[in-house]
Amino acid sequence: MNIEAVFEQFPNLESDGYILKKIEDHHLEEVFEIYNNDKVFEYCGIIPKHNKDTVKNMIGHFERDYNKRSRVKWGIFVGSQPDRLLGIMEAVDFNQKVNAVTIGYFLSEAHWGKGIATESVSILLDFLFTAVNVNRIQAEVMPPNEASKNVLLKNGFIKEGTLRQAALWAGKGIVDLEIYSILKEDYVK
């Protein structure tokens, strides 16, 4: 795994339609719009944040976590409007022993159902498989989250199975999680 491709300098990733780049303090309104919506986190282990100061502090935590080399949070932006945040994509748990990483994503509710998450995951897969040379990318999904499962399946992930009552998620208690993965050998750009 070429971990330096991730953490030497914040990676900006793009396709014809979207850009994944660093979330800055001036994106506070859009980040708050996402975190303030209970529906966005219905199937996530994240508790919505209804206080703007809390969300402002979180943006600083995004940078802190990046500098600690523990996770990367990209903002998802439209290429033609590179300052309008649509959602957030993350890569966590960089396991260099088995050359694997876990991804997650969530969009502002106004941008659901438009293919944005599907294309954003595609952008991230290309980066992780080619530049970082990861072998396995996985995602954990709550069983009722059909939209997220579809995003993964469209990108070539396969469902490996269900971990029953296997995780304690904030605000949800102990939950079942479906595990989806894609290996480098499965990946077709």
C-alpha cells in the first residue's frame, strides 16, 4: 500500500462531473446542512449535529484526523461549481498488513437519487486501486439501507455477508451490518 499517496499531500480527485477535495471552514453552511438532517444519518453510526458550532469544530477534526493519518474526509463537489458541497466521502481503517481500507459516504438529502454517490465511489476506487495500490476496499451497510447497497453494487462490490449484532453504532445501539467488498483483481475501470 502506498500510504504516502494518501497522506503526503491532501489528494484532490476528479472525474468529468465531480471533484473530491478537502472540506474547508468556509463550507460550514453546507456541512451543517448535511449533519443537521436526521434522515441523512438514519442508517449511519453517526449522530446528527444540530449545533453549528459543533459542526464547525468537526471540520477542524477532519484535518486533525488526516494529519494523524487515520482517515480522509473529502467533500464531494460538482466540477462546474467547485465550491458547492454535495456530500462527504471518507476512507478509514487503512490496514497496511492486509492492504485494505474501508470507505463511507453520505450526501445532502437534496442530492439523493442523482447518481452522485455512485460516481463519487467510482472516483475513489480508481484512486485507491491505482495510486494507493490497495488490494481490498470494503464498506459496512445497515441491512435496510437499499440506496447505499445499490451504490456499491453498481461499482462492482459484492455482498460478503451479514455480521449479526456485531457493531455498536452511536445512536443506534448494537446493529447488524452487511459487508460489501471489491478486490483489485475484480476492479474494472
